[in-house]
Amino acid sequence: MSKLQLNTFTLGIVAVIILGIIIGLEYIFPHGSGGTLLLTLTFWIALVQGTVAVAAAGDATNSKWIGPLKKELLAFHPLILFMAFLFLFLGLKMDVFPWFENQNRWLNTPFFLTRNFVLLVISYFLARFYAKATLRNSPNKGNLAVLYLFFFVFSESLVAFDWVMSLEYPWVSTLFGGIFFMESFYAGLAIAALIAAYYVKNGIEDQTVMTKVLRDTATFTFGFSLAWAGLFYSQFLVIWYGNLPEETSYLVRRMHYSPYDILFYLSIFLLFIAPFVGLISKRAKVIPNWVRMIALVVLAGVFIERILFILPDASMNVFSAILETVLMGFLLLLFFVNRERVMGYAGTERSDR
Amino acid sequence: MNEQFVFGEKHEFLQKLKDLVKGGISPKKINVFTPYPVHEVEEILKVPTSPLRFFTLLGALSGLFFGAWFTAWTSLDWPLIGGGKPIVSVPAFVIVTFELTILFGGVISFLGFLILSKLPSPKRIGTPVEHGNQFVIEIQSEGK
């Protein structure tokens, strides 16, 4: 992995090149390109905002387990800005939204692009200030963490309402935003568990501390599988019980029609049943290979659920979807490997170890 | 007479406890008194896992079956169709079943705790000596 060590400038160039390739892919594979772009945007924004949110939540609550993972989790924060610019490109693909022909006061192209872009940029800068403050251990890191979390919830809810829910316009569900930022946090925890498992397996850092961190992150992942099931069920039950035609259409299309029904049950299995059963035992939480597998299962679950949200309303292109996912995964790996450079604090001691 | 070590700091206490166990003293002979729960002690003394979890499992499973049976039975006993839903409408009953699983699991765990620690018996509540905020290790002497 040391071959991937780059300096900050090269890293920026690589990010811009990947941004260019993703935009190029949308033109090489024009069929269903809007849906593919939405999938890439909604999945990776959840990951990069979620990891920073996990670190911020750890700081806001003065928890110790976040200490050894802080730099690793915060390394992804520049990608929020990357996602913001990638989002601007969605402006050329607005025809995926059913309200594009018939715009109203909330859902119109300029306001849609402005409010989401501005929120993403604000959350990037807050993440940046927070990351600086917490690595210097400055006294106002708690305040910045809370401020970041506020904007994280705000922008992630708007991602849910604007980018995804408006595909089903005029269908509405007030819980949609909650599900999205909860899932984003869940994905962030899965990444934290992945990193902890990687450290334990390769014997990096203090093993007794890292084993504890692995157990804590695995416990959190287990807990959030229940939280996800709770939120999902509360959305499902209300729609099922109300049985109103304008509300049920969303669920019926996804539950009873092939191939979406497979994705529907698969996402329940991957996001609730597999992590719940897999991490319930005390011993399973400290086996790095097992935790890594469950964390990957959770990430796959979030990805499949994003497909389930978008695919019935906007067609996707398989090739560009796979290529974009691989490219984004590579970019995240690059930022993880270069975390010391990204943070610009190489050589400084971490205080809260 | 039992041998006693008294500490004011947690880490000194844990260090001494580790040294004692390494020094060959059987963990069964060591008694510790701490002002608050210290989980490292369980790891050092290798306390066997308590059978309490089987009470929890039993309670949770009985709650699950009771909840599922009770909701279905009450609806079938006086069948009223509400909102066009089937008589035994599972999605609505899941919540009652879930809550009863937790309730029974919790209550039976508590009862199991009372049984396993032979409570409520006045003799077992509290220690004869008050140690305040000190960490104490007591080693039982050979004679006892």
C-alpha cells in the first residue's frame, strides 16, 4: 500500500481526474446515466459524511473509543467537497426527476442545485474546522462537532428529500430523511469497524487498545442494525396501516414486483438480519475477519438499498455504475492511505491516545 | 486472619491483583471490594460466565411466543375486521410481540439474578466491613 503514498498536490490532481472520468463515463454510457450518477452520489455522500459524523459524535459525547480511529475517519472529509462538485454535474441530468417538466416553488432546478450545493460546502468547511480543532485538541472541538452534526443531519435529510424522494414526486414520507442520515451514520460505523479490524489483523497500533476499539465499533454496528430495523419498520407500518393509495404505491412497487422484491428482502437481510445475528455473540465482536465481513455486508446493504430507492424511478447503466463504484472506492482507499498528508499533521503526537 | 491490601487508586489495585494472580495465588481465594464495578477484575480473576444469560434467553423466548399467541388468540376469539385488515394482521402484532419479548426477558433476568445470588436475604446485602471509596483485595488464609 505504500506505493499509493502521494503528496497533497498529486492527491488533488487524482481527485480531479477521477471526477473527470466519472463525468466522462456519464457521456460514454448515456443510457440511464442520471440514475447511475444519483446512485454514486447518494451512496458515497453517505459514506464520507457518515465517517466524519461518527468521529464528531464520538467527540461530542467525550467517548474514548473514537480516539485511536479519529484521524482515519476524518481523512475522508475532503471528499465532501468532491461530492459537492460532482453534485453540480447533476444539473445537466435534471430530466431524471419527474418534476423537471413542471417546476414549482421548492422543486425548481436553480434552487435545487443552490441549496444542496451550499449545504454540502458548508458541511465540508465545518468538517474541516472540526477536524483541525480535534486533532489539535482545542477546547472548542465539542462545539464544532455539534455544529457539524447539525449540518450533517440537515444536508443528509435534504439529500433524502431532494435527490431521492422527489424521484417519486408527489409521494412523501417524513421519515425518509431520518432513514437516510441514520443509514449514513450506520455506514460510517461500518467503515470504522473495517478500519479497526484492519488494524487488529495487521498488528498496527497497540493491540489491547485496538481490540477494545474493535469490540466497541462492532457493538455499535450491532446496535445500529436494530435502530435501522426500527426506523424501517416504523415507516413500513404506518404506510401499511394507513393503506392510502397515494402512499402505498411506493412500497407495493418495491415489494411485489420483480426484480425489486429481491432487492427489498436482500436489503432487509443485509442491513438487519445479517449484522444482528452475526454480531450478537460476545466472541464474534473481536474476531477481525468476521467483523470485517459483517461491515462489508452492511456497506453492501446500504448500496443495495440505494439501488432499490432509485432504480424503479430512474434507469441505471450497469457498466458505468460498476466503474464509478470502483473508482470511488479507489479514491476512498487513496485518502485513507494518505491520511497523514490529508490532515497535514504528520509527525505531531496524538494527544488523546 | 485474612491478608488485606488497600488501595486508593484503581491502576495500583489492578496491578497488585495481576501480580497476585501471576504469583500463583488461586483466584478462588481472592475477594475484592471496589466502590464501583471494575470489569478488568473479571478478566484477571477469570470469573466463570454466569448462567444468568440462560434466564434471559428463556424469558425472551417465552415473551416472544406469548406475545405472538396472545395477540392472535385475542383477535380470533372476538373477530372484528378493522380497516380492511386480516383478523390476524401480523405487521401490527410484531410490535406487541417485540415489547413482550423485552419485558419478559428483563423481568425473568431480574428474577434469575435474585435466585442465583440467593437474594433477598438480609445476610447477603452489604459487606460486614465498610471500605468506603477504597479498592480492597482480601486473600483468604489457608485454614478456611
